[in-house]
Amino acid sequence: VTTLPTPQTEIEPRLARWIERQGRSVLRQMVGVVSQPGVISLAGGLPAPELFPVEPYGRALQEVLHGDARALQYGPPIHRLKEQIVELMARRGVDCAVERVVITSGAQQGIDIAARLLLEHGGAVAMERLSYTGVQQAVAPLVPKRITVPSDLDAGLDVEALEERLRAGERFAFLYVVPDAHNPLGVSLAPERRERLVELAREFGFWLLEDDPYGLLGYDGDFEAPLAALDDRRVIYLGSFSKILAPGLRLGWMVVPEEAVAKVGIVKDALDLESSGLTQRAVTTLLDDFDLDAHLDLLRDTYRTRRDAMIEAVADQLPTGCRFSRPAGGMFVWVDLPGSVDAEELLMHSMEREKVAFIPGHAFAAEPGVGRQSLRLSFSTLQPERIREAVAAIARCLP
Ligand SMILES: Cc1ncc(COP(=O)(O)O)c(C=O)c1O
């Protein structure tokens, strides 16, 4: 490049306006902090690696690789995998045709696809005041108007508040909702709220984007059926192998209304043509001779013990006046602190004095100012003893 003639004036190329306005997310900033040696982290939202089906997956992968070189070729999605996904949906109480299943590279890609499919540039989207950061990031390039609704720690998204907004004339393309074991709130949506949401979607003509990565990880029995069981024309459902097998597979699925399947294919083509055919084949082979029931039981037993340890520690060690969720599954407990404690300051103290990390609630704020007095605590990767130690350490840092 140094040999090219330089024009008299040079114009700097620019990034798109939407990304120039984005700051680094709190979650990203925390990655460096929590990976320091000696830190006990309640910050991550990662599944426990000791539960990954390493051996059986390795065997399945070998079998696929040695069976047919087409495993490494471009190719259409693997039909057998879609059939297996239909079986997983049936476990969730959803009866769906194989034609409605689209394989994705994780639920995160499903959110991205749905945003591109449903949202106009500058259009409106509804989500909870405290929402999974991945949806906030996926819609950001479309610079939407965000309509934010409150949630309760025991029943989830406040559907009445949503209805008031709708009756007042507010409109949006889709509502993003995590029906069970919400990230970050740890709450499941009450059954009557599920029904009401679908009724509102019918009355006001919006889409429901249902993100359900924890749907098979209910620790006190199966979860209620998701919204997708109540409506097959307005719900776009997202599933994932990340939490039930391993996130490194980067494999998930969408269940979409039949009329939308071809359009979803157009968006998916633009993103990555197709999810890894090798991984799809390996997961299909794994699922074909894997005791998924036993595997899910192991996950649920392990996480249940950790969840119980965390709820007990939070109830016993944090001051009275704290409000917290009692998750029926998933990986997170949400804590609202009493008084005027700032969660970010608390994090600074707990890192400096105790080397314990968590995520301050405002990292999930879809509306400015919310979550400042709240913590998201993850129980998925630590032994019960460490969970108790970590919560006690946070309690010592409270004023
Ligand atoms: C609510 C929610 N949606 C989506 C994802 C991303 O899932 P995947 O690994 O399938 O992309 C996560 C991961 O933590 C999540 O918590």
C-alpha cells in the first residue's frame, strides 16, 4: 500500500452509525475480570462442562467423519435431525410438523433471523425492562424503538402492563419472551399469562418471539407448555442444543409458521448458508443411540442441587428485605437488594475484597436506569459449597 500515490486529501472510512453509538457491554467488560485466577464467579451463564457428553459425541463425530466425505460438503439441512427436534418439541408439549423446523447455528442466530424477518428499520419491538442481552444486540442494527414492559419475580412478564400499552395505542412488530427459567430473572411465565399473551397477539396482530433454551431443564418437574403449544401462526419458537448438550456445537432450531419457512430460508442463506453439516450429522448420530432421558436426568439432578444451595444461601445470608427469584430451572437467581445499594459498587468491593464476581443487574437493562440495585447470580458451574462461600462473601461486602 505504501507504493500507491496518496491523494491530496484523504477521507477516513466510517463505521455504520448504529455501531458507532454502541458502547462495550458490561458483560463483555466482565469477561476479563472474572477469568482472573482465584476468582469465584457467579457471573457466567455457562453450562457445566463436566456434564458435556464428550465421549459419546466424540464417537458420533468419528463415525460421521469416517462414514462419508459428504459430511464435509455444502449441503441441505439434515432431515433426520429435524425429526429428532420434532421429538424434543413433543417433550415440551408442542406438536409440530417437521416442515416447520429450521436448523440454526444456536438460538442466538434464531433471534437474529427473527429480527431481520419481522422488524423494519426503525420499527418498534417489545421486550422486558430486563432482557437477555443477545436480543438487544440482535435488534440494534435496525435501530428500533424499544417498548419495555415490567416483570414480576414470581410470574414473569407483566402481561397486564403490556395490555395497557397496547390499549393506549402502542404497536410493535414482535414481543421477545423467555417463557421458562428466564435469563436474567430466573422466573417462569405463569400459565394464565401465557394464554393472555397469545390472545393479545391475536387481537393486536404482533408476533411472539419465544426463546426457550432452558425449556427441558425444569428441576421441579416439567415446565408448562410454551406459547408455541398455544398458537402455530404467531409464535416463532427458538430451541437450542447449547444447554442440553453443549454450546460449542453452535446448534439450535426455530419452529416457524409454515407460511414463513421459505422466507426464513432466505435470511438464513444470507447469514451462513447452512449450519455446519458436520455438526448436524454428528448430533443426529449421537441422538440416535444416546440415552437422552438419562442425560437430562443427570443435568437436572446436578443443577437442582446447585440451585437449591444458591436459594438457601441467598435466603440465609443476604439481608432481609432482599427479594429474589426461586427459579424452577435454568441457571440464574435474580436478587433485588433493599435500600440504596449500588450493584456495581458492590461488585467492585466483592472483587477486591473477596474475589467473587456476579453480574450487576443493569447489564440487562433494556430501559435506562433499571437493574442498578440487582444482581444476577449463576449457580450452574459451581459446587454447592463454593456457591455458599460466594454468597456469604457477597453478603460481607454489603454495607
Ligand atoms: C435466553 C437465551 N437465549 C439465547 C441464548 C443463546 O443460546 P445459543 O447458545 O443457542 O445461541 C442464551 C444463552 O445463554 C440465553 O440465555
